[in-house]
Amino acid sequence: MLATQERVREGDRTIIIWHKAAEPEQCNGGCDWHPIACSTTEGITTPGSLREIPIDLAEVPLERTAEAQRWCSNCLAVHGTSTEK
């Protein structure tokens, strides 16, 4: 699914939270803001380009600056998917 990343600090760790992109057709690769599927008012600022990210994040290599990653559960719900097994 096309996604954008949010970086959050949890204690001394950096976590990447993937959000389903809303209106991906509006992205030109140089965006300052990406709307996200889980909110009609919020988005990700200075996001970097959209990426095709699988639901199973075990297939996505972590960036050197991140210690963990997960999907936004609300974005998965909008997509009709869950990471629960």
C-alpha cells in the first residue's frame, strides 16, 4: 500500500509509524505535507516520498536511524486490514 512515514520518539528510541497515503495522486515527490487516510485534518509534514509498503513489515528493512516500525492501526482499519494474526 502507498504509505508515508511518521517518526516518533518513544523514550530513547525512534519509531517509524507507517500511514496509508490519502490522495497519493497529488504527490509530486517534493511535497511538504502528505494527507493520511486516518485523518481528514492531519497529515505528515516533511515526509519524504511515498513508498509502496507491504502490510507485513518484516519485509521492510529498517533505516539506520530507526529501531522499530509499525503500521498506524487506524490506517489499517481504513484499508480494511489488520496486523493481528
